[in-house]
Amino acid sequence: MNPATILAHRPLRCGTALFATVTLALASLSFTPSGYSQPAVGQSSEDKPVAKAAAPAETIRQVMAKPVLAAEKFLADKKYPEALEQIAEAEKIEGKTPYELYVLDRMRATAALGAGNDLLAAKSLESAYASGRIPAAETLAIMDGIARIYYRQKDFKQAAAWAARAVKEPGARIETRLLLGHSAYLSEDFATAKTEVAAFIAAAEKSGTAVTEDQFRLFASAALKTNDNAGYVAGLEKLVVHFPKKEYWADLIHRVETRQGFAERLRLDVYRLKLITGVLSSRGGFLEMAGLCVQDGYLEEGQKVIDAGLAAGALSKDATDAAEKKLRASIGKDLAEERSQSAKGNRPSPKTSIAMINNGFDAVVKGDTVRGLSLMEAGIQTGDLRRIDDARLRFGIALVLAGEKMKASEIFRTVQGTDGTVELAHLWELYSRQIKR
């Protein structure tokens, strides 16, 4: 399976409101102590004595009052196009002071946002930011707002640049890191995307904030784009735990079963994982798994595999293939005989540790979980198993089938080995703690 088919490029979404913070900052700004309604004008030196005092507050000149007050009124009434017209009139006045330019930038940004002119809003906010007059308490909101406006406009490089500034500010929100990660990804800076989305996921998980499927996919895809195989697998593992879809499982299982040195004797355990995760879907797969069950003496499990294949539509009730007919007939005949002997009480007690493991697993499959798990645990405790990790893996699988997933997870973490047992046990452990949605 080509992993790129799972994480194919598609439009990404920001998970937070685009304009909330910046519009709040703009709306709450007070430009002069007296507001717009009474713009300060020059006073005679005779009115006040000359004295060394604090620098006077910057004000808007009388000549600017009419259009500025009109713009303010239109903004209050949410008549944004009309506000833009008055701001344009104010811009025609010559000799504007730096403060007046800053005031017009802020008002124009608010009006442009309301009118849906994102680009004008961004340019106005950039100009206001460059003036150095934005209060420290509003700086982060303005930078974040500019980044989000550019993201909405699909100017991802500019969005990434402003988001990168914002995340360095004290009090920066973790959502801004996600915005930076999205923007960097869409501008093909995959290394930055991977780093920032990873930081967002770590912070979100630490705070108990839910991470979405798209956010995990974004990280995994960025890792894939940077040839970070370990990162890609880590992303897939997050996905199968939180969003257990068969395409994610298929990729992870394929990576384990095709690794160099993977033991063929574990093939049935791989099939068991494929069946329980929904990955097993082909006619050949169901028949091969059923055959392996028969080979290892698990007739009941073999019949359940056939039944699952029929339910999935992979197998036909009226099989025509000779080999398939023979296999299904053999399972039916032998299982009927086994059930008959069991009904008569002819159930020999296993003498060896391996027999305890096998008979115990078979009992669990048949629904006799208490007896089956006890037998398996006793078999493991004898200490004479040649492949103890195989037995632990099988015991963990039996616990999953019995619904004891927490204990199964503990057992899987005890599995060791260098022939694929560790990797396969890890996948089963991920299954045992996946979150159902």
C-alpha cells in the first residue's frame, strides 16, 4: 500500500474563528482620552502656565474631525462601506500626523473586515503594526489576526510569516502554532509544518484538548514529506488509537508483516489483527486465514473466519472453487465431530505448557473465557516454553477477545523478541487502547 494514498493532499482547515480576536482588539481601542466626539484642538498659552509635565496625549486635529467622526458613527452602525468612504475622505487631507495615519489604519482595518475586504484589512493592520503604536496588550491579537487573514486569502507564505512572529510572543495560543503548521505545509515548508504541528499536538494533549483527525493526518503527512519514517509511523499510531479506520491499520500492519526478518509462524496472529480491525477483506485472505486456523488446530476459529467472509461478501454461500469447497467441508465435518466428543465429556486435559496455551486459546474462541484464560496463564507460568514471547502475544490476543483490554495491554508490553513479536504485540496493544467514536 502506498502511504501517500492515505494522506493525500487536501484543503486544510483552521479550527478557530478567523477574526474574533482582531476585531475585538480593534473595537476596544480608545484613541484619545476624550474619544472622537470632541477632538482636541490647540489651546492658548495664556490658558495654562508653562511647566514641565508628561508629554500630552496624541490627538486628532480639528480638520480631521468631520470625516473621522462620521466614520466612527458608521462603524458603530455596522455600515462598513460608508465608513470606508469617510476614511477615504480623511485620507485626502494633507499633512497628516503619524498618529492620524495610525488611527486611519485601525479604522480602515475594522471597516474592511466588516465589508469583507480581507486584503485591505491585512494591509491596514500591517501599516498600523509598523507604526509601533499598537499597545502591547493588543500586539499578539493583531499579529495573529493578520496571519489568519492571509491564510483565508490563501497567501500561505505571508500567513506563516506572521504566525511565526505571533508564536514567539508571550501568551501565544497553541492554535497559532497549528495555523503556522497549516500555512507552512501549504507553502511546502514541510519541516516547519512537522515541527509546529507536533508542538501543537503535544500542547493539546497535555492540556486535555481533543486533537482532530485532520491534525494528526497533517503531522503524519508532513513527516512523510520530510522522509521521517519514525514520525510518520508515530502519526499513524495516534490515528489508529483515536480514529481507528481500516486504511490506517492497513498501513501499519503492512509495515510490520513486510519488515525484514518477520517470522512466518506469526502469520495467523497478523490475520487475527487484520480481521478484528476490518483490514481483512479479500476472498484469498479469508481462505488463507481459515486454512491456517485448521492447520494449528483451531477449528472453531476457522469456522468463524468463514462466517466472517460470508458476512463481508468476500465468500459466496454457493462456493464453486474445488479447494474452497474442500476446505469449508473439512472444517464443517471436523468441527461437528469435535463438538460431539466435547458434548460426551471427551475433553482430554492438556499435559504440556504448549498444549495449555493452545487449548486455552481455543476455549476462549469458543466462549469459555474463564477456563481458557486460566489454562493459558498456567501454561505461561510453567516456565518451560521454548517461545515464551509467542505465548505472551497469544495470551494478550485471547484477553482482547475476552474483552479484558486493560490487562491485554499490560501483557503485550511484556513481549520481547527480534523476529517481529515485539512489533506485532505493539500493534495489538494499540488496538487494545484505541478510542471508540
